[in-house]
Amino acid sequence: MNLVWLFFVLALFGFAFAKLEPLLVMPVIAPLALFKSRKNPLLYLFGAVGWLWQIYVVLAWCVVAVLATQLFLSRPSVEHRWMYYMLGFFGCLAPVQFMLSFDREPRTVRSIQQLATLLLTAGGFIAFTFSPVLTAPWAWMVRLVAK
């Protein structure tokens, strides 16, 4: 029964993440519209900051998925831990894949960017599972969720 609850919790959190992620990223990326000319060096500065912020938000989602998975793993009735980790892994990738599915143009560069995003999300979940000390940049969020 815990596995079913983990599925519903990850589905609910994933739905919320898919709706909130654009609202979290847009204020940082919006200044790019001010620098439309390619000769402006501020374009690259705001582009790099926006890209790093988007990576931070996606990895924050990985931390939330790992925390939800470990919350259900700590229950005494858990016998097969690997099933929870597998569900947590695919539950972590599902909202990101859902958000990436809206791009209908089949372009090679965009496909590579989407693959990199999925690999970043998968790597984040695996790294945060095996080495919880890597979640230090998201310590404020871990404390908030743990309360």
C-alpha cells in the first residue's frame, strides 16, 4: 500500500512541479527579451544565469522526489526497497518528460538539449540517493520539507 501512496504523492508533486517550474524560471529568463541583438554581451550573461537557475530548479525537483521516496522507505512494512527507488526514479523523470513533450518541432539541437535535461534529472536523482551530502545547495528546502 505504501507503494501506491508513493505513486500518488509523486504524481501530485510532479503535477505541481510541471505547473510551477515555468513560473519559477520565467522571471530569470525574461530579461533576455530586452537584449535581442546578438552583439550585446549582456545576452550571454543573462542566458548563462537563466540556464544555471533552470538547472537549480530541476535538481530541486530531484531532491523533492528523493525525499518523498525516502519518506516512504522509512516505514516498517517495506520489504523490497528497490521497487520504491524504481518508482521514485521514474516518478522523478515523468514531469520533466511531460514538459519536454510540448516541443513539436523535430530539430537535432533541441533533441540533444532534451536528452541532456533528462540525463541531468536522472543523474541528479541517482546522485542524491547515493550521496545525500550533495543536497547541500538545497538545504533550505530540505529543512522546509522536514518540518
